[in-house]
Amino acid sequence: MISEETSEQLDIVPMQIRVIKHIRKVYGCRGCETVPVTADKPAQLIEKSMASPSVLAMLQTTKYVDGLPLHRFETVLSRHGIEIPRQTLARWVIQCGEHLQPLLNLMRDRLLESPIIHCDETRVQVLKEPDRDPTSQSWMWVQASGPPDRKVVLFDYTSSRAQEVPLRLLESYRGYVMTDDYAGYNALTLQPGIERLACMAHARRKFVEAQKVQPKGKTGRADMALAMINKLYGIERELKDANDEQRFTGRQEKSLPILRQLKSRMDKTQPHVTPQSVLGKAVNYLASNWTRLERYVEAGFLPIDNNAAERAIKPFVIGRKAWLFSDTPKGAAGSAQLYSLVETAKINGQESYTWLRYVLERLPQAQTVEDYEALLPWNCSPEMPR
């Protein structure tokens, strides 16, 4: 043989489903009247359920990571000879969320320790809400924050979009809150110790819309505003790897003069545009939110926009296109819990199925705060099962 050549092909092993039997010995004394003793059974997350940690982890991953509705997962199982109705699958989802609540509580504690929290909300339809029409819109709220090595994403379901919701979600919080201009956050910022930031990306999008309606080949006021906003983002890219002190200094030296120039241009433009025009709406948005838009230069750790919240809520929005609605409020609340867990795992570098299986295997034995802390995504290193 002179040499050898090697080629590779991918080979997919179809999903394997097997039954694990737990056989427990029963001990007794035939010559006395003592009651027979049965060996303890393995701890289960959901009592009297056939769902193992691997099944529950796969169920959560297919729905909340891959966006597969429960009725499709029911079909997948049926194709492999396992008949489990979607009502049972939905009940498992809700029960998992309830058992995982201690981890969610710890994650919220970490969130509220952050100096800056990103907030956003999006619609969700729930069919069987008490005293409400099935077509009514409910809301899924997201809060995202945390240091690079302990990031947190939390979802919360409510039937209301009222200002009481962010007041409840961020009760006792002190720090900066980054939002869009939705008025429901106004009451939050009246609380002592809370400062509100506005999103420059939202302002930029409005000028992009104004640019689209300009006559072709002509440079207008929208172009000038966009050029200055793009310069601000260019400075942020330059300072991406800087520490907070360096970023603060860089913003004061480079960003602040551009912000002043942008405000001057806005003040001159505003009287000459109609509020109903696309450009007028962009200019008025900038003007009404200006103090919140510019204050990111106050400190090096403050963000220029709310993209962190928009990235966090995007998987939910994509998943919603597949499953369309939640059947019950309990189901919607369970979805909020599971999205919180899988998105926090992902943003901390964990593979969702591997981490969920690891946690669900150990959760029945967890008793102390330290036990639950050890299961958080930044405190464990589960290995992919083989």
C-alpha cells in the first residue's frame, strides 16, 4: 500500500425511545407480623409519571428552543410507537416550570443586582383566560441583564400591559432601566433610585423610514440625522473592548460633540416639518425622548440601545409564529418560565438540552439554596450525554 485516502459522511441515528424499569425488592419476615418493607424508589421530578429527565428535557427543548408545537411533538412520538396526548405533554411543561421556580427566583435576584436592566414586551394570545374573549391580547414581558459571566433573561406573562406590571416585576430595584418609549414604564421611573434610558436604535429606525420616502437621488434631513447616529454607533464599536472608565472617557470626548450637533440639527428642523409626516414623527420622537437618549454617555457601563432586550425576546416571537397561541393562562405562565430558563442557559454558553437534562436529574435531590445555586447555568458544566 502506497497511501490511503479518508473521506467522511454524516450519519444520523434516529431518535431512540426505550423504557426504563425500576424493580424494587419487597422484604418481609414470614415468621412474624411486621409489615413488609419496600425499597425506596428513585426520586422523580414528577411523581407517578413516566417522564424521565431526558424526556422532559427533550420536550422543553423541542418546544422552547426549536419552536415545535406540542401537537407536532405528539406526532413525532407516535411515529416511534409512543402515544402521549398533548394534554399530558402540556401538563408536564407546566409541572416542570413549577419545580424549576427556585432557579427562577435566584435568577431574578441576580437580575435585580444589575446596575442596568433592559425591558421589552410583546403580544401573546391566550384562548381560555377567565372573563376575556379568546381573541384578546395578553403580554409577554422580558427583562435582560447581568455581567458577561452571569447573564439573565426573564420572561413574565400577564393579561395586562398596564404600568402596574413593570412596577411589580422590578419592585425594590434601584438602577438604570432601558426601554422603548412605551408610557407604561413612566410610573416605574417615578420610583426613587430608578433612572430611565431610551433606545437609540428605535430613533434610528424612524429616520430610516423617513429616508425611504425621500425623492430618489436627493440627500435630505433624514440622511444627515442618520449619518450622525451612525457615527455614534461607530464610536461604540471602537470602544467595544474598552473598560467602563475608558468607554466613559471616549464617549465624553467623541460622542458628546456629535450628540450636541444632532440636537442642534433637530431643534432647527422640528419647526419646519409637519408632525404627521414620516420625517416629523422621527424628529418628534428624537425630541420627546432626547434626555433619555443622550444619557448613556453618563457612564461607561450604560448601553446606547435596547438591543439586548430585543435579542432576548426574539426567540419567543419566532416560536409564536409556529404555535400561535397558548391554551390557558397556566400554559402561558409555564412558557414564560421555560423560555426564561432556556434563554438564560443559551446566553451563558450552555447547550439547552444538555443543561436541562443535567438540572432535571439533580433537581429532586436539591434541598438547600446552595443546591439550587449549583444548578444555575454559570455554576455548572454538564457534558453532552452519549
